Amino acid sequence: MLASIAHLLPQNIRMLLSELPANVQANLEEIRVRESRPLEISWEDRYAFISERGQMMNQESQAYKPNRQDCQTLLEMLTNHSLYTFEEELRRGYITVSGGHRVGLAGRTILDQGHVKQIRDVSSFNIRIAREIRGVGQDILPYLVDPSRGNIHHTLIISPPQQGKTTLLRDLARLISRGEWGHRNADLSGKKVGIVDERSELAASVKGVPRFDLGPRTDVLDGCPKAEGMMMMIRSMSPEVLIVDEIGRSEDAIAIHEAVHTGIRVLASAHGASYEDVRRRPVLKQLMEEGVFMKYVILQRRKGAPASYRILDHQGKATQ
């Protein structure tokens, strides 16, 4: 996966990472570039610092420490040498680049009437490498099927960051769009799927065209705020299934209610370590208490073990 992001890295950092073992390069999840602090990578739930010779190590004292020029060059590459064009992304603290890779940013913030206007003097970058893994939703989708309605149940996928929510949503969109249900009682065709891809991660669209395989009956609204995008999809594209990543704001809940009341099935995700954890978030708690979601998928990944999942019903009781 290093090859998909290498062209955006400063040359010296790119050269160091090219010395990594092939299996590490193929499974990279994050590259963290911090000015005057150790260059760090993570893969398969492990992490290491990188030395000035491209060797992995646990000791930070001998690690390569990116300098100011490294950080400035990286920011210029990420913004295609036009910071002004990416002003909104800088304000939100991340940039999404071609391929669906998201780069988190930290540094000195500029405030306007108490709100963040943008980030300047960017000194930390978290390059999160997107990957397409076909088939990860095959075992889960049968539990989400609602044969009586000829569709899926309203479903919320829950997990902490970097546990595979976006990858799973992407594959479920593909399977639902193709009609690959994997359910013995689901003699269903593919559904019209609408994706609101606010961070350009799900579809990795370039000039509005998805680069990941989302199935033949999927429409994507790229780079649009979730709540507004859901309403636009409902009005203009008549989806049968609406997919959205990382909900949690009050306006998201309003749009989800609108979709539910018009007969559209909602498949969404949210950050959280557990069902109980998500119930502590006011907006999600309200949706859960109202019984909007009939199924919950809890993703878990423990160090050294394959990813696992649990399926809960609308009351939070295990069904699988």
C-alpha cells in the first residue's frame, strides 16, 4: 500500500520507507510525520519508528526526525501547491487525497470569533492509508437482511478508529448493489445505493467518479456534508439504501429520520468501543432509544488476532 501514497511524500521520507520489508509496505495503515520528532509507521496493529537508514526500531533516539522543510514539502504535495484551494479542509483538520487516503493535520490554529478558521504551521501529519478489501462484508450481510421488507434492516456499525468501519461499509455497498446477499431466504435483486461521502474515503472519487468498486447501482455524493448530502440524495436519486460514515451530529439525526420516514433503509457507522459507549453520545442515544436501528454491528480487532464482529438486535442483545 506504500506505492499508492509514495508520490505524495518528500523524497527523503519516501526513500526511507522504501527500505521497509515488503510485507510491512503492503500492510501499512498509518504514516505519522511530526516535525522534529520520530518518523513512525503502523501496520497490522503494530507500530515502529524508522531510522535514518530505513530500519524499524522501538527506540526513538535513533529514529529519523522530519524537519521543517519535510513538513512544508509534504503539505505542498498534499495540497497540490495551492493552500487556498484546500482552505476548507485545513479548517476541518484533514485532507483527503486521490485514492481515498485521509491525512490528519495538527499545528497552530487560527481562530475567528472563537471558532477554528484554519490550521497554520502544520507540524504533524497522520497519513491514513485507505484499502479496498472485497469480501469483508460477506459474513455480516446475511444478518442484516430483512426478508419481509425485501431489503436490509436499518443498521449502525460501531467501532473505534482504524478497526475497519469504512472498509466494511464500502464492501457492503458493493454487495447490496450487486444483490449478493448470502441469505437463504433473500431472493432479492441488487438495490439502488446512495452514498454520502463527506471525507471522500468511501469511494475515493476523482472528479466525481468513484475509484473503488461500489457496485453497479451505486451513486456517490462526494465531499458533501453528511446531513445536507442525505437530504439531497433523498430528493434527487431515490436510493433504496442510504450509506453514510461516522454520524453523530444533531443534523445527521434529522436527515436519518427523514430517510427512515420515506422508506429508505439506512446503513451508517459511528465511533465507539461498544454499544454502551455509543449510547452515551446524546444524538446517537436518542436514535437508539427511538428504535431507529434494528441491527448493530460491533467491530473488534485485538493485537495479533484476526478482526471479529458481534451482531446485536435493536435492544442491544446479541444475535450472533
